[in-house]
Amino acid sequence: MDYNRGKLPNYMASQWSHIVANYSPENIELLGTFAVHFVFYWLGSLVFALADLYAPSSILEKHKIQSISKQPSRKVMLQCIPSVLENQILTTALHSLKLIALRSITGRFAGYRIEPPLPSLLELITDVPLCFIGRDFVSYYNHRILHLPWFYRRFHKEHHKFTAPVAVAAEHTHPLDHILINVLPVVVPATLFRVHLVTFWLLMSSTILQGSMGHSGWHVRSLFGRDTTTHDAHHELFDVNYGTLGLMDWLHGTNYTGKHRNKSKRKAH
């Protein structure tokens, strides 16, 4: 089957070629990455926030991982917004500095490959799994470091105030925590493997959606990583499920599925 067969793929390929031909690599990477980050994060947060605030209590009781009594209030959810926006602005500012440094030191104008052809199907099925594994590796060890007492008190405790997490709080954390947990695990593998920029955007959007689902507090089957109960268990139990795929947690004996916890919850009701 021809990967570019059909009107939609051809249209997307032509639009991408037009963008590459008419805009600078720095602007494509910086503005495109900001747009992907902003749109996917806030759309995902909005969907789950509406469900949290307006779903009937019977639906909440059935489909929320933790009991209704543990759910944060609307006021607490709104208090997350300023810190999340600050972290997103910080991420974009650091990205801009990275591009300036890259151009000055190496002469390259972008951190990822920006070429007229879109990434091939073979490239996607090779690069995406490699980057997901790399993300699990970087995320796991950075997360373990942030759970050391000195780092936890200063940088990670704010994020763990949500023992029952919500989607809008996925990036509500100290800026250093945000860089170590949300940014570097995606950027480092993609940079090392020198992936196509569109591949990076696919990785980034799927990571953001996984983060929204993982912090939503709802039973959701994730297409991009672990079941939502696993990260919810990390917020409730603190010392399990540090990674994103479960591979590093399995290797280090910190993997926890949450099955026993959920059974206990059902019995309590």
C-alpha cells in the first residue's frame, strides 16, 4: 500500500512542503511545537474538566478511580492554570534559547529534521517505539531523583498535593520538575535519534494526551502507554509507577497495577 495514496495524505504532504519552502526552520519548529503543546494540553484538560464538573454523581462514582470525596474542588482546579501557563511559557523560552545555541555552535537551524517529505511509515514505526522506550528511561530516573527527600520537598511536593489527580494539573508543578519530568523525557530521545519534526510533534501530542488521561482520575484505556490507574496509583501511594511505559518500573520492582486498590474501593462502596 502506498503511504501517500489518497487525497488527504497528498493534501497534507503538499501543505507541509509549502510550509517548509516558505518559513524558516526555527519558526516552524518553535511556533509549531508551541501550538501542538498548547492545543493538545488545553483541549484534553477542558474535556476532562467538563466531565469532572458536570457529570452526574452516578457516573463519577462508577468511572472515577478514586472516591468522589477525594476529588479536588473547582477552585483548586482553577488555581492550577497560572502555574501551568508559566511552565508552558518557560518551555517555549528555553526552546528558543536552545535553537539560538544550536545555530551558534553547530550551524544547524533546527533541533529536528525539517524536510519536505513527511516521515515515511517505516520511519514512524521505527522512531516512535524507540522514543517511547527512551522516554520511559529518562522519565523513570528523573522521577526517582525528584522523590529523594531533598528534591521532593523543594521541587516535586507541589505536584503531589493532588492525591486524586485531575487533567489540568498534569503540568502544575515546580518549573524544574516540569523540565525534568514533562520536557526532557520527550526531547532527549527525539534529539538523540534526530527524528523528523512531524514525528516529534506526534510523540509530543501523544505524550500530552497520555499525561492528561493519566492525571484525569478516570478509568480510561490509553493508546499511548499505561492504563490511567497506574499513574493515579502513583499519586495516591507515592512510591510506585515512576515511569511511563512500565518497563523501567518492572526492572526495578516499582510496578503496581492498582488492581488490589480498586477492588478495595469497590468493597468500600
